[in-house]
Amino acid sequence: MSSEEVRKVIIIGSGPAGHTAAIYAARANLRPLMFEGLARGGIPGGQLMITNDVENYPGFPEKITGPDLMKAFRDQSAAQGVEIVTDDVNKVDLSERPFTVWAGDDNQPHRARTLVIATGAQAKWLGLESEAALQGKGVSACAVCDGAFFRNQDVMIVGGGDTAMEEATYLSGLCRTVTLVHRRGELRASKTMQDRVLSNPKIKVLYDSMVEEVLDVTKGEVTGARVRNAKTNETSVVAVTGLFVAIGHTPNTDLFRGQLELHDNGYIKTKPGSSYTSVAGVFACGDVQDFTYRQAVTAAGSGCMAALDAERWMGQTEHGGPH
């Protein structure tokens, strides 16, 4: 792989958005180069790599594991001729075209006419050993993804913002009871969202509280959570079979700070109805720019948009169109 060659498109990231962009770009004969990542910003394949069962991705009536789904994405990209490199991107220069991307231990530069950013986002976790040990075994950071596995069961959700309220309300439609644990004495969510939760008879709120331990690692499944009240210092065990962490996500945008317009929450700004960023020729798709839906299927759809936008943009610039 020559670093002197100017590629038509480089794709950074390898979740559903990145691979869908790659598949579309390859079929358009753009010969895409994908940096799927190695260690920084999660692992190749994105958040689905830590998801046990996926029941809501179309086309899999018998459900599929997250890693198997991402292997299918990767295999399809490779079959279409996508050049996939298992390296992290260390730096990008978007100040002039062609854009330059430095990657790998040798920090080799690669140049491209267009760039598709699909670096995703990472869920924020509580940082407990027991939480990490039970991820995918009853601990989740996505109620919409995994809530259906807990129908008519008792679950817990940790958080106090709008996302936590939305997920608690969603879970209350599936589960027997929902215990909402919040570390402060009042919720951070908007008044409307708070009212919806507080008036829901299925949802109980534990204020001034924090989860100290998720039970039971030795059984390999969630049987409850040990909760400490910050004011009284008393601990209690709440019996639940699922624990959902809803304390936010961190978009993987460090590479692009100061070069692309970002929202206040750090996500990349895209022009409505498109994948166009603030720099012509740079396109963003998936969870790195979507903090509303955050689903594999919407990420894949936006990856398709990014590849089509990149192809059309190159066609326009070749013929003297918008730059």
C-alpha cells in the first residue's frame, strides 16, 4: 500500500456505518481504504462487539450475536474489495486537499480526496469491576437494544438526564418494575421528562444513591445491585435481573477537534439530511454524529449516505461544481 497514492476515499472506523460506507464506495469503484482501528476509541467493529444478542437488526429472525454481525459486515466489505487496515489513525490534516491521514506505529501518511468519518461513540460506564464482568450478561448501555430481553422482569437504570428518563420510560413498557438510581437529590432531566417518569407507577426513583456493586459475577448473570445512599451511608440490595447504564456517551472526535465544527456535546455537526461536515469533502456517519438514535441500523443507513455523498461530491468537483 503506497502512501504516495492519493486515494479517492479513506474511511476511519469499522462499525455498521463505516462498513456500509465502504461497501457502497467499493461498489462505486472508489477503491476505499478503511482504517478499522486497533486500540484507541474502542475496538474494530464498534459497540456491537460487546453486545451478546442482536434481535432488532433486519434480516436475522433467529437473532445474531454482535460479533457475528460485525464479522458479516467485515466479510462483505472484504468481498467487495475494500482494503482494510487494522491500525489506529493518529492524526489528520483537513486544512487542504487532498487530506492527509497518519496511521499505525510507523505513523505513515496516506492521502485522500474525500474522508468518511465513522469513528463512533463509547458509552460511559460506572467503572465497577462487577459491571465490566457482567457486560452483555445483564448489564447494558442501551435499553432500546436490549430491553426486550427483560420482559416482565425487574430492572435498574442508572442516570438522571433526559436519556435516562427516556430509557426508564421505554423499559417501563416492557418490564415489571424499573428502579432509577440517581446520585443527586434531584434529576437533571427536563421538567417534561421528569414528570413522565415521576408519574409512572412502574418506576421507583432512588435519589442520592449510587451503585457500588452489580451482583452476581460468580453466577455470570445479574441478580441484583448493591446501592449506597450517599446521605445516610446505608447500603441495600435491590433485586433486579438487568442493569442499564444511562450516564451518557463520548463521541470519538478527538482527532477532529479544531478542524471540524462540533456540537457542544462533542459530536460532529452534519448538514441536516446529509453527511456533509463543515469541511468540503469530509463526511461523517454513524454514532460520531448521531446522538439521537444510536442504533446499528440507523448507523448503517448514514454510512450509505456518506458514501453516496462522497461519490456525488467528487463528481461535482471534477466538473467545476461546488467545492
